[in-house]
Amino acid sequence: MLMVRGIAGGTELTGTLYERGEQSPSFRGAPDEDAAYVWVCDEFYEVDSGGTTQLVDGREVNLAFESPMPRGFDTREQALECAKEHVRTQFARIGIDPDDVEFDVEKAELDVE
């Protein structure tokens, strides 16, 4: 699996890209089991009050979270591009310029017991 981390405004957002042959999460709304690559990441937006407070770019932002929207893809390239676009969109939703987002993609091993 790949961890796709976007960094901007003094904070970060990390999502998981499950690759071919890895067991991705299975829950209502998850992509078809036949998808070669599955992207899972939080979705959030800024609210006036309530939610979770996060320090972003020197200011406190209240975040409300939505259920993750897993997405399935045929190729690794499609999946990585969508993952990065997803992360950029989340930052834009809290007032960070999407062009300011830097990415770190690293391979992580699944914990199998």
C-alpha cells in the first residue's frame, strides 16, 4: 500500500492507496473488489463552530468530517493522480491554495497477523 501525504499550511493529510493484490477495506460504498487500486482518505470542510479544531496556516479552523469515499482505479497512475487531486481539494476547502500542497508518497507494509 502507498501512503499519500499532502503537506501545506503547517498541517498534513494522509490517505491510503491499496495496490493490486492487497486487501482494501470492505464497507458500504467501497469499490468493487475487482478494482486494481483503491484510494481511501478523509473528506472534510470548514464550519463556523463545532467539529474538530485544527491549526492551519497560523489560524484555528473548525473541521467537519464526511465519511471517506473510497474510489477504485484500473491503473496506478490514475489512482495517484486522483489521490493528489483529492488531497488538494480538501486543502482548498479550508482556504489553502491547492498549488501550495507538497506531496510525499511512501510504500507501507500491511500488518498481517
